Amino acid sequence: MNNKPIRVAITQGDTNGIGYEVIFKTFDDPQILELCTPIIYGSPKIATYHRKALNLQTNFSIIDKAEDAQPGRVNLLTVMDDEVKIDFGVPTKEAGEAALKALDRAMTDFRAELYDVLVTAPIDKNNIQSDLFHFCGHTEYIEQSVGDGEKALMILMNDTLRVALVTTHLPIRDIAEAITQEAIVSKASIFHKSLKRDFRISAPRIAVLALNPHAGDNGLLGKEEQEIIRPAIEQLEGMGIQAFGPYPADGFFGSGNYRHFDGVLAMYHDQGLAPFKTLAQDDGVNYTAGLPIVRTSPDHGTAYDIAGKGVASEQSFRNAIYTAIDVYRNRINYDEPFEHPLPKLYHEKKDESEKVRFATPKAKREPKEK
């Protein structure tokens, strides 16, 4: 495998949030440049404003296209030269437009194979909406842009816990209707494949959470567990996927039962993310599984309340870069044996009654007739 630094595309995110702060703080440590070649999709003017306002010292080199990115440097690819007013902590349409320009250029460059992995700084899901962006978030937009028909799966993860979601950005009133046996089996299948390929877990164990309190109490508090979730688990077992549950979410996390599994499949956003963020604190990473692109992001948002104050932690963003690099390498190692399959162990002669076999040295051959 080529050991050259991995090309990491980084989108600037909402320009009134903490995106540039966590980016510059991450690359203030030059050792990370030994692992990757960063390409920040953004604006030199906006980046300079943030750096000066936050009294940060990280240097960057301005480039016009991804092909010009140099190893050992923080490369900033210019996606816009417009004058954009920076108003820390305030959601504005300008900030949303700036975020979209960076993201859109990154999608174009991925299709041209100009970088290896993508790390996205946080966006504001409301002010980024436009005729070009009508999605609930990064995950859905990236799936539409470069998914090639594959379906994305949102995984929140750190070193000890991986939580995937059956439904993502849905209003609470719509969740029960979206929980179907087909949806659970589909998401669990993507999860299973990702655990094997992206995280190199040979025989993943997946815990499936219930939808209702107390797992429905045998139908007293809801029948989704009996009619949808348990049949989905049985179907997964028939497919050779180790799935267990359904487990009531409160006791499952509170008791530490999650430690016995390689992944946890939650039914909806807050069911999985509320306990995850409580347990992960600053270490969490949002990983988009199931797509050709390797994409991660920090598990926090724009953090308008602390934007411009210089107090944001870069730990989650740094972990997002490390995770993207690890997944990229894992995929190469996992896929490599399938690119050059072993030749057939025998070939048949024209005379079907006689075969020539190529066996290992220890293999026994049938004795010839005397």
C-alpha cells in the first residue's frame, strides 16, 4: 500500500460558527501533516479574518485547484473571492451560501478523484437551504451527490461505542411510521458491512434498540417491537448477521450493556445521539457509512454560542480526521484480496473423465491402480 500522506478535503462549514477555529487549532500541531495533506475548501479572506480575530498562528498556502496541494502544508483552496461579512454566532444567509460553495466544489473534486477522504466542518441546516440544497443535512446531500445509488448510514462513534441510526433527521411525530422491517434490515445490513470493511471487525455483534419504553411491555406500550423489530432481527439472523434485541434504550446505556457489542442500532436520532454524546463528550465523530466516499465530521454543530471566543475544543475535529484516515486504509486492506482472486484449483481437460488437480503439498493424492 502506498504510504504517501492521504489527501484530506476539509469544507469550511458555516463561516459564522467555529469551523475555522477547530480547523486551525487542529493543524497548529505540524505532526498531523505527516499523516495527511489537508485541502481546505474555503476563502482566504474569511480564513484570515478568523485567524486574526482568534489570535491563531496556523499558516496556510493558497491554491486554486486541488491538484496543486502540497504535502507538508495546510492548503487552502479558494472556492470564493466574495466579500462576506463575518458575524460570529449569528446565522445568516451569506454564511450558508459560503458553506454550500465549499461543499459543492468538494463534491465535484471527489468525482474527479482529486482527494481521498472528506471531513466537513459544521453547517447550519436552516440557512444553507436553497434551490441547490434542500436536504436535512450533510449526509443526505452527499448521498445524493456522490452516492451512486448507494444508501448512507449515519454512525456516531468513538473508541468504545458506535451508534447507527435507522432514521435520522425526522420530526418525532413521523418516526413510528418510518420504522419498518425493511428499513431496519437495510440499515443493519449497511452497518454490518461497514463494521467489517471500515473497522475490520470480523464477526460484528449488533444490538438493536426498541422503539417504545420498556420495549413495548409485550404490546402494552406499543406493538412495533413484536410486529416489526423482532421480525427484522430474525430476518437479519437468517442473513448471517448477528443482531440482538430489541433492548430498551434507557437500561441498555445506563447499565453499560453497550460494551458487549460492536455496534448499536438506534431507531431515531435522539435515542442514539443523546446517550452517545453524554458518554463521548469531546471525542465523538460523525461517520457516513455506506457510500463510495469516506466522510467524517465532528459530532458537534456550529456552536454559535461560543463562536469567535477562542474556547472551542478541536478534539472532535481532530478525531474526525484520524477516523477518516483509518477507514480509508482499512478499506484498502479489506478490498485488496478481492482485487486479485486466487486461480481455480483445477482445470478440466477436454476428456471429462480425467481432471488434473493442483493441490497443496500436504494434500493426499489417490493411489494409482496397479
